[in-house]
Amino acid sequence: MKGSDRKRILSLLRDLIYQLTGNYYPEERMRIFEYKIERLLKNIGMDRESPEAVMTYFMGKGRDALIDLMTVPETKFFREREQLEVLLDKVINGIPAPEIASVGCSTGQEPYTVAMMLRRRGRTGRITGFDISLGVLEKARSGIYQIEEIRDIPEDYRDFIKVKGNVFEIKEDIRVMVNFKRANIIDPSDFSGFTGTFDLVLCRNVLIYFDRSSKEAALKNIWTILKREGVLTISSTEILGKEFHDLFEPFKVGKFFFYRRRG
Ligand SMILES: C[S@@+](CC[C@H](N)C(=O)[O-])C[C@H]1O[C@@H](n2cnc3c(N)ncnc32)[C@H](O)[C@@H]1O
């Protein structure tokens, strides 16, 4: 491939990924971006095609593969456990059967963790995991994980899983509390059936990959699917800038910040 074609393909794909997912690749992440794209093009035998042919492919048949590859699925069971404990015990403790959304749920560890934590407390609730990537949702729905991940599950929660050789599966009483749906957080039409539905939206480690404009689109959707006074939780390593405080009011419980829907 000519150097100028290569540059053009990378630039067009970077824009396409942004349009499709809101994920923005800044200069400092361009090396990983280039590496992933070049490997993908090689794998599908398109590394010698013209920019036009490559774009036609990724705007059509190759769209889902591109989304799967370019979104970051990193997650784990009981990630930021203390933050979740404060949420369940001090923020939404008064809601008997909370409706919870995990937006950007990846392979399911976050929604299953919340379900286990509710059950451990003798409570129930319903958790809906949303993600744009079909690949991660397939794994999430299977409820089956490699045995190495068991280290993330505290001993006193292991009765919620069943070990089968070199994998373990989430038991049925937890799985019935969780369901998964494909949705693009920047697309309002994907959430049209969920207006005012959720007491709590977890959107942790997702918006860090967005720029200001896609963040705004995502936060408007989250606002819409929350109930009045519903709570948004981002990771404790993230911050919701002042420019969004007209949608969400920050409040602090212990050392954690949460965000309450305004209006
Ligand atoms: C780093 S993971 C975070 C997983 C989990 N929330 C956690 O904190 O462990 C980010 C997830 O957000 C999803 N994601 C990225 N852009 C999205 C979008 N526009 N709509 C829905 N999900 C998106 C990715 O597919 C990925 O699974």
C-alpha cells in the first residue's frame, strides 16, 4: 500500500470510529490505533486495497468487526468494589428492587458483580447491561469466564459461581437478574424504550474515551433513561466537568462522588 493511501485510510477510519461510537483517538493513542487497524486489514486480506474499497467494506459488512476491535473492553469482577458498596448501602439503599443500567458493560463482569452484591445483601433488583460491541455482549450473555478470573471474586461470593474445569459460570439465580442489550450510548433511538427507567446508571470507564461532544450526547441519553433523582456513577478515577452540572448535580458520600439527575 502506498504511504499516502495508508495515511488516508487511517485518517478516514479514525473519523468513522468516532462517528459510529463516539470513541475519539487522540494523538497519544494513534500508535495502538495504527497497529490494530493494520493487523485487521492484513487478517482480512485488505491491506493492499484502495482507501475507497476499505471504507466501503467498513461502512458495510465490516462495521461490527471494526467496532469490536476499536472499543476497549477491559473490565473485571468487583472493580472498585468499595465504590459499589457505598452505592448499594448508602445511596440506593432505600430502593427495594432497584432498576440498574450498566452502560458500556463490556463482557458482563460489572452487571453480574452488582447482582451478586444485591443478593448477598438479601436484596433483589434488575440490571440491564448495554454495550455497542456485539462481541462483548455474546460473552456477557454466556455467563462463562476463564478460571483465572476467579481471583477477582471474593471468597464469600464464590457460591454464586460454578466451576467447570478451566472455566466457571454464573449461577442461574444471579443470571435471572441480568439482561443485555446492544445500544450505542450516543444514539438516542437505541434508548427510546427506556425513558425514565433507571434508579442508577453505572457508566464507568467509558466516557474517558470520548471527546466533549460525544460525552455530551452520551450524558443526555443517560439523563433521559434515569428516573427523576436517579443517580449516575462514573469511575472514581473520572470526573464529570462543570459543563455537565446543569444535567447532573455532584454529591459526595464518604470519599466518593456521585451525580444526581437534575430536573
Ligand atoms: C473499558 S470498558 C468498561 C467496562 C465496565 N464498565 C468497567 O468499568 O469495568 C468500556 C466499554 O464501553 C463500550 N462502549 C464504547 N463505546 C460505546 C458506545 N458508544 N455505546 C455503548 N458502549 C460503548 C465498549 O464496547 C466497552 O465494552
